[in-house]
Amino acid sequence: MEWEFEGEVIEWRGPSPYFFVLIPPDESDDVREAGRDLVYWGQVPVQARIGETEFRSATFPYGEQYVLPLRVAIRRAEQIEVGDVVQVGLRLRSR
């Protein structure tokens, strides 16, 4: 299953800052349902694309939605800042 969506980049401050793309509610519901057999500790493994950068990751629940973590290398390659709205391609990744 594959999705294309726009999501806002948010920051979560813990011991160090973490950056995520918020997956919209409808797509979050789809990821939750489609990834039911792939879930481990609430995370759903995915292959994602933002701009020209493709990467492996895992989405995980954030309230009623899912979020996609953004590593520094991805943010730098695509010049992504907190508050940006980015276009994301996402597909489930089997184990």
C-alpha cells in the first residue's frame, strides 16, 4: 500500500530535539490498518520519499495520528525546517 500526502514538520524536545512529519489523520488511519501485521512496539516499518531523498524508517503513534521521524541527513538534503509542510511518499515495508 502506498500514500502521498503533505505533512507539517514538528519538533519534539526531549534530551535532544527530534523532528517529525505529522501524518494526516486519514492517512494515519490507513497506516494503522494496513500495517497491523507489521507493527512492533507500535511502530510500522516504511519506505519514505521526500523530494529526491528516499529512506527507510518506521512511523509510530503520536496521539491519534502517526509521525515519520526525520534524521538530520534528510533535513539537510532537502533543506527542511520546523514548520515546513513537505510532500511525502510512503509505503509499507515488509520485514
